[in-house]
Amino acid sequence: VISKATKLFQDQITRIEVHLHDGDGPRSGIDKTCTIEARLAGHDPLAVEYDADDLYVAIDEAAGKLERAVRRKIERHEAHKWQ
């Protein structure tokens, strides 16, 4: 999921770290967290997080947030470069 979300930017991403956390263990609730940190060449690291009641949902949603954040950062950098 994460490699699919970052495929367009794989040449600019130097490292990705994924952290998963289940706050309540076996009890249910919105306590599963996926945090993803991406390092882009020449940029400060980006971090996104998503909480859900299902770990797979948290991973999918965090991957989507990461894709949007990386896209925004690269687009802003490119726009700034041409000004």
C-alpha cells in the first residue's frame, strides 16, 4: 500500500519509516495508529498519522495522506524554484 502510494515519487524519497501502535491491545475502539515518516532528498522529513478502529484502515488512510503530503511538498518546491 505504501509503495503504491509513493511510486510516483520513489526517486525523490530516500527513506520511509512506518510505526504501528495498538493503544488498547485486544480491546476494541479507535486506538490503532499508523504513523509514516518520509524523508525526501533536500527536504525536511514529512510525517502523517491516522487513527482507526482497524489497523488495515489506519495503514491505508495514512498512506493516502502521505501521498498527498509528498505531492504538495514537491509541487510547492517546484513552483518556488521557478519564481
